[in-house]
Amino acid sequence: MILMLVLYISVGLLMCGLSLPLIWRKIPPNNLYGFRVHQTLENEEVWYAANEFSAKRLLGLGIATVLSAVTLFFLTTRIDLYAMSLATVVLVGLGVCLRQSFRYLRTLGADW
């Protein structure tokens, strides 16, 4: 179970680390890294605004993943329940982040 703890903490920290340069607007439009959809790649202003918004959500999810991993580690002894609970946190969290990002993209006048 310690291996799962390390894995999920690493996933959470990776999400945090990937989000920071986007929040700080250090990553220009590109085809490899960021919230890459047609609307963000067409307009640099939309790129930075949409990526900052989505990266803040990703940062929150990364922190929630780390906190959940540590908390659940002490609350459960079943590895299957631990793994499924954390997988749910990550997958549902990513879905929520994605949905919120597309909604925000609409407020920028970028139809999809």
C-alpha cells in the first residue's frame, strides 16, 4: 500500500508542477503542453487566459490528490478500496476541470 501512496502523491505533485508555468503564463501557444484546443491555439490572448484558468483547477486537483492519498492511507487497510477511491478522485477531478475549462472558454468568446 505504501507503493500506491507514493504513486498517488507523485501524480498529485506532477499535476501541481505542470500547472505552475501555465498559471504564471510562461508557456506560449504550442502543440504539446497546455489546454490545446482550436480556439486557444488561434489566439494568444485566449491561450494565456484559458490556460491560467484550467491550470488553477489542475493545481487544486493536484493538492486534493495528495491530501486524499495521505488521508485515505490512514483511514483504510484495503488496497483495492484505496486505489479505487483515489482513481475516482483523479478521474472525476479531471472531468470537472475539463468541463469548467470549456465553460470558461465560452466566456472568452471562443465558441466550440
